[in-house]
Amino acid sequence: MTVQPYRLHIERIDPSKNMARFYALSIEPNLFGGTSLVRSWGRIGSRGQQKIHVFDSEAKAVDLLLTLLRRKRSRGYLPLQ
């Protein structure tokens, strides 16, 4: 079961390329006693897309969250300011 709430929203904006993207990650409990990592992404202002990963432990969900965060930060995504 999820003890600590994890929510993250990062954006990548580059007007010269007409780029305005968001990426959101959250770790939430699911109905079966496990933990889910919910990923949402798309153009800012749109609903975007969503993918849900299901894990049996919170630690595995946190590991994937950190891996995805490192990957997005290396591509220029920054936290909201």
C-alpha cells in the first residue's frame, strides 16, 4: 500500500520549435492492494495520453518513477515555476 503520496508535473517549452509539452507522474494505490504508477503526457492544454503500470510494491514503482524522471530531465523537462 502506498504510504507516501508522489505527484510530479514537469514541462518542456520551446517557442522557437512551437513545443509546449507536459509530463506527469503519480504513484497511487490500486484496488488490489498494490501500487500503480500513472504516467500522463501530451501537449499543454490537451488531455494527452495516459499509461498505468501496476506493481506489487511501492519501491518498484518509485524506481520506475525516478528512472523516467531522470530520462525526461535529460531531455529538457523542468518542474513548474
